[in-house]
Amino acid sequence: MPRIKAYKGNRSIIPVSTAKLSTAFLCPWTAKIFGTKRQYVTHLKALRGSRMHARARAVHYNRIRENFNKQPTFEKVIEWIELHPEFFFDTHVMRDPFQCHDYSAEKLAVQRENFEIKIVGLSLRWNPNVSNTHHCPRNGVTNWGGRKEGAPHGYPGWYGRIEFTTKVINPDTGIANIRSIGGRCLEGTGVHTGTGGGGNVYGYEAFFFDADWPEIAHRHDKEVVMDALKGKGYNPSNNNGPHHFRYSAAEKMETKV
């Protein structure tokens, strides 16, 4: 069997006799190789445009998230969520791209426009040391099992349970289709979800850290001071005090922050 000299690289084999030494352009960001400068420049322009677009989307998304986290009460948080379903649809797409990879951009756009999210229930209790085992404020650190030396073992905030539904309304028939969008649509928004799941109704552990919700934290602090001036101390078992919030879509508001 005859042997020949060949070049090998990137899972390719090229006979030396047919190869020609020339200059090419290697993109340092994508590792793609281009035979001409024009091709390389065209690639860089497209890459720059896509990255600028991605940065612009990120800036826009973060600006909306900041507005969400500035809500003054949990009633307003619920209202904001239900008035901005597209924000949570976008969050789901970013956090769970695998589930959306079979959808075209056009189909995702239609689903986004007709997506709904409704809070069914929200029950929370404030605690000066909410666990950071798996979750933490945006600028905080997790500390699973307290194993990180020097790291906090918790942060002040609210812990409880959140329940919600998600669906997409068919614009042609008006029929609501249950969309498999669960807790991932809340990730990174300041609403941390833990153990849970669901089908028609999703239910999860919920964590709202004070550092992520400055207006709610400020309002709570003021009410705590007012209680202290009245001679009332911190009583986590008081379901009607400033340390507890409960909302049920069926029962409407029962207790205000």
C-alpha cells in the first residue's frame, strides 16, 4: 500500500502534493479561518454587530430588572409580574435555551407576545438570616453547609412559597395553551426559587433577599422601627405584623407589608 506525505489538522488530511502554502486570517474570537481579508473583515463586522446587539439587549434587560427590583411592596411586585410577562418569557429563553432551540425566532416572538404569567399565591416571612445554602443576593455569596470560611451563613430577607401559572394564548383561537415555563423564568430577577415544580400550577420555595429589594427592605425597616417605638419586638410568629406577607389570588389580599 503506497504511502504519501500529508498535512493533518482539525480532523482533516491534505496530500502535500495538492497543498499550497498561502496566507489566511484566523479570527481570535471564533477560531474561524478566512482565505481573504475581505471575508475576514466581513466576518468581523457581523460579529461586532451581533455582539453590540447582545450588549444592547443585556443593558435593556438589566434596566427593566432594576425597575422590577425597585417595587415598594409585594403587592406591587405581583402587579409588576403580571403586567410584564414578556420580561419573564425573555428570562426563560435566556436561562433555558435548550427547551427553546426547536422554536424559530418567529414562533418565539408570537409566543412572547401572547405569554401570560399569573401569581396564584405568595406567602412570605421575614427573617434576619435567610439561608444562603443555594441562593444569595445578587452581590452576595452562597455558602453550602457553611463551608466557606469567612462567608456569611445567611442574609436578611423573606422566605416562603410562591405559586404561579404560565400559558400562551393562541392569537387565532383565543385558546390558552399551557406552556412549560416554570421557575427558570424567575431566575436572576431577584425572585429566587428552590424546591418545587408543577404542571398547571407551579409552586416553589421563594427567597427575596433585602439586598435585591431595597425599597421593600426600607419600608420593612421603617415598620420595624415603628413597632419598636410602640414597645413591640421582633416576633416572627405574628402573622399580622410587618414580618409576614400573604397573598392568595382566590382570597385577594389578607395581610399587607
